[in-house]
Amino acid sequence: MQIVDWVFEQVLKEAWQPGDKIPSVRESAVRFEVNPNTVMRSYEYLQQQEVIVNRRGIGFFVAPEAKNIILSIRKKEFLEEEMPLFFKTINLLGISMDEVVSEYNKKNQ
């Protein structure tokens, strides 16, 4: 998932645009110090999600709708996994929504 998250981040930060070639399986394996098969599984997942496309003999490229697809995936993950944990934690710690908003505003000024 580290590789998938990295690809997601590159697309969301617009470091990679639709149609851009992404690092090869071998390059990514070296970068992340993992077996090329691990990278290939990540790339296969990204292909299934239609985030990247494979052009045989040329490499992998960012799909035209990659950013929208990633946003949809990330929003779903946040709403189903991270947000419930967030609310559980603030409830357990007795943090009010006013405190949350205040802290958020301080950090984003």
C-alpha cells in the first residue's frame, strides 16, 4: 500500500499529470527497496482501479481520470475508516468540536 499511496500522492499533488509516464516496476522496486513482484501487484491494483494504464512495451501511464478516481477512493476511505476513529478519539478525550475547529484554524492561517 505504500507504493499505491505514493502514486496517489503524486497525482493529487499534480506532480504527475494524466498521460505522464510513471516509474517502471524496476525503478520503483529500487526506490522502495522491495521485490519487483511487490511493485507489480501495486501497479496491477492501480490498473484495476483505472488510475494507471499499461501500454505494452512502453510502460505505465497516469490515466485520464486518475485524480477523480483517487479522490473518490480517498474520500470513501476517510469517511468509512478515518472519520469514525477521529470522532471516537475526540469523544474519548473530551475534545469539543469548537476546540477542533479552533486548532484547525490556527494551523491553516
